[in-house]
Amino acid sequence: MKATWLLGMAMMSTGAHAATREETIDAWMRDYTGQVPGASVLVLEGGDAVFQRSYGLADLEAGVASSPTTNYRLASVSKQFTAASVLLLVEDGVLTLDDPVRRWLPTLPVATETITLRHLLSHTSGLIDYEDLLPPDQAHQIHDADVLRLLEREDRLYFPAGSDYRYSNSGYALLALVVERASGQRFAAFLQARIFSPLGMRATLAREDEGPPVTDRAFGYTLVGDRWERTDQSTTSAVLGDGGIYSSITDLAKWDAVWYDDRLLSAPSRALAVQASTATPEPDVAHYGFGWRLQGRMQWHSGESIGFRNVLLRFPAQRLTVIVLSNRDAPEPYRLARQIAALWNGTPDLPPHALLTTTNVRRKSRNTGHFHGSTAFIIVTSFTFPRERRGPDASYQRKGVVAMGLGVAADGVIDGAGTGLGLPSPSRRHPVGRGRRTPEAFDSLAATAGP
């Protein structure tokens, strides 16, 4: 199935050369064009907007067209900002990632006493989903503080903190409350003061009923039969920490830029955010960081709530970003964004002839150079192969190193220089002998590590 998808990407890229990228994207966006709920698309390459276009309407009733400054409800793409807020407070020395959540929210039940902020950020807390705790006849909107009140009554977890992964909106709602208590500011005010205003994201905000209105606002819609109905808000739309931010592709270009320098977060903090904190069973999400889904060389997140479907893909090694924001319930634009990224050769796959370099390995024998280990994080090192050489003394020329967390466990061999170049043994998924390091074997290993 993976090979079929890659072939499809190659065919679309080939066709794009004949039609131009712009025409190809316009064709893919045809269903968003006209008197229908629309979308905004941005492609950034090397920090420049190489494609920026909006389609359809932001407000059907008023006939307002979508534009690059249209502000859409980001839904779960908002989690990146919540995580960044926590990391800013860590840099301030106000809190630590290993603080128990009950240090800041002491009314939580005893079952949560082992949960830390790190667990909340990485969806490994085991907290009960607050959405499942709402009564069927819930009519008014709830807020982050209401999520806390719901969880106060649940002295149970899905699993012990840190032992498993389960995507949790509850965790990010609590993180917003932690930011409030640690900073002494409302969460929306903290975002404005520490992130949006300093970055010049002038129209981006966490929407509050009593706060400033969303300018250039897109309203959400659902197709019911053959007509679009406004479905802009649900009972959970006022919860801010897990998905309450509105923004545009214009402002999100500024957000993307800060992940390449120190203007917002230090390099160690940025690395923490996109470090593989936990493995996940979700498609195209090998790992989760802090507010970021991680798949090979791709950092991304989607956002889905009533009336809105969004996605942001980043390929930092290529300085490539694709953002698609839409004000409709369907379709989910992740595959579309991947197709668009492929037009600029954006792919999460590892480069050809990639090696997995393990950390924290143990030598099995000083004489043989064999080791075994089960490593949570590895580094991908790209090599060239001047000639095919077989046998345990094979050597290759190092070309470059790309840091990446993939969470792969492997048995392997250490090369003559003792740098820890890892090749799985035949007992671990790869039909190659111990000590044999050939280009074909490395191709097999790289393919396995891809999505």
C-alpha cells in the first residue's frame, strides 16, 4: 500500500510539470470554489510564500469571500500554542515539565497524583475524555474550568500515567489552566502577550465571548442533504486549551518562521516540542511530541471541530510548510495537503541509503562488534556507497547527519570505527546476515522506517 501511495505521488508530481503547480492545486481545490464554504492554502518554501490562495466563502449568509487574512477556528492545531505556552513558562523558571499537575490543580482526584505536565503534553496521562462526561442534554458551552470540574469527580484513569498513549483533549484543557495559574493571566491574555503580539500575529486570538471579536472570521458549515447549514459552534467550542484559537494562513506563516530561530523559544525548547515523546498507534503518527505529531521527517497536526477541518504540515529539513484551513465539516484535508507538499518534493520518507544510528546500545562482544539495544530515539545518518562490499569489514563514506526520533528497537552491528551504525539481524524483520552491510540492506532498513 505504501508503494502504491508513493507511486501516486510521483505521478501527480510528473503531471504537475505539464500543468504548473498552481493549476494543479486549483484543480484539486475545485470543490471549494464558488458559493460554498471555502478554504485557504499556503505553501512556504525557504520562508517565502510560493503558493497562497483562498477559495469559496468565509460567510455564506453575508457572501464574504475567503482570503489569506480569513481567520478559521484552528481546533486541535491550537495545541501547538498551548504547548509553547508551557515551554515559555519552563524557560521563565516558573514551572517544570515534571511538575505534578496537582501542584497547580490540587482539586484533581487522587488517581491523578502521578500525572505530570509532561504526561499532559504527550497524551500519556490516562485522563478520562471530558467529552464523554457531558450529559446528553448539555445545552450551554463549557470552558476549560468546567473540564476541571468534570474531572474532579472522576477518581480513575484509563491507564497509569506514562504507561500508554491516548489522545486527550482533557490534558490540553488542563494545561491552559496551569498556564493561567502559573502566569497569573487568563490563558487568552497570556497567548496575546507572549506569543501573538510579539510575533506580529495581529488577528490571531483565543476566542472568548467576553473578549475581542474575531476579525475576518470564517464561520463553520456542514452539508446537510444538498445544502450547507451553519454549524459554527458546539458545546465544547469554548474550551481554549485544546482547540479554541482562530488564525489565518497569513499569521500562521509567522508562526512557522519562529520554529527556525530563537525569537520565541530557545533551541532546546524547540527541540523538546518536536522530540518523540511517545509512540502512537495512529496512522501517519509514529510519535507525538508536545503539540506536534511526528512522522519521519514531517512535523504536523490536524484540527477538526464542528464546521472546520484544518491541517499544518512541516518538513523542516526542506524548509517546506503546507497549511490548509477550511470552514466545512468535510473532507479532512490531510491527504490533500500531502499531495500539495509532494509537488515540492515534500515527503516524510527517509532519504535513500539512510542508516539508523542507535543510542544507548550495549556491546555483546568486544571481538565481534555485535550489540543489542532497545532505543527510544535514534539518529538517521545518510551515507554514500562508492562500491558494494560484502562482509563484516565493509566501510562507507559518511555524508551527513539528520537528527530524528523514530522510536525503533533494533539488534545490529557496530562498524569498525565503533560509531554505532545499526543494521538489524535476520531475526528482526530483515533478511540480511549479521555483519553484512550492503546498499540493498540499507534501502530495506530505510523503507521500514518510513511511514
